[in-house]
Amino acid sequence: MQTVSFRLKPGQDLKVALDRLAVRRKLEAACVVTCVGSLTPAAIRFANQPAPTVLDGQWEIVSLVGTLSIYGSHCHIAVSDGDGRTLGGHLMEGSRIYTTAEIVLGIVPGVRFLRELDPDTGYRELAIEPLSGPSAA
């Protein structure tokens, strides 16, 4: 597995930056290996909720996991406040970097991560497809 490491600076949107990087680097399949940093605000869609909740104030990123590709992403984030209370859910646009975000992505060889509508869930879910041709190693 190859990796891509980068840092985001104050004011950048975490989700937008991840999605743009996937497109710019033409990532067929990648995953978040690690991320540490902080947000203000944090925009998270909690479980079984139709819209994101915007959490004002400063939030530490304690976990970021997910799959990324040029075909779409699906990331979950956990953040904690100044008292250590932790909240988590789907990372949404509007989560802006407060001080930094130090990120390492892993590039998964030999496959592409697609997003396909699943009639059972009603969501665009992960579909894994092998790469064909010379790049499929």
C-alpha cells in the first residue's frame, strides 16, 4: 500500500479537501489511515438524521475513518470538546480546520471504490471493483 501524507491549514474545509485530493490525485481506492487536528465548526450528520448538525466552538479530531475515491467518499469522524465529551457521525462539508489537520491516506492497489445506489438502504453504498489491465497488480 502506498501512502499520501499532507497537512490542512486553518479555514480549509476537511471534507472538501479530501474529495478534491481524491480527484486531483485520481485515486481509485483509498482509506484514511490517520488524522489528528482540530475543527471550528464541525459539521456532522448523526446516525439516522437527514441533515448535518453544526457544532460551534473548537473541536479536537480524535478519529477520522473512511473510504475515498474519485467516485465518492464516505467518512466518519469523532470529535471532542474542551471537556472531553465526544460526538461522532458522518463528516459533512462545513467542517473547517481550526489549527491543523495532519492526514495520512492509504492507497489500495488493484481495486476501485465505486458508490452505487443500494435499493435495500436507499443510499449510495460502497461497491468494490477489481481494476483490469496493466495497472491491476
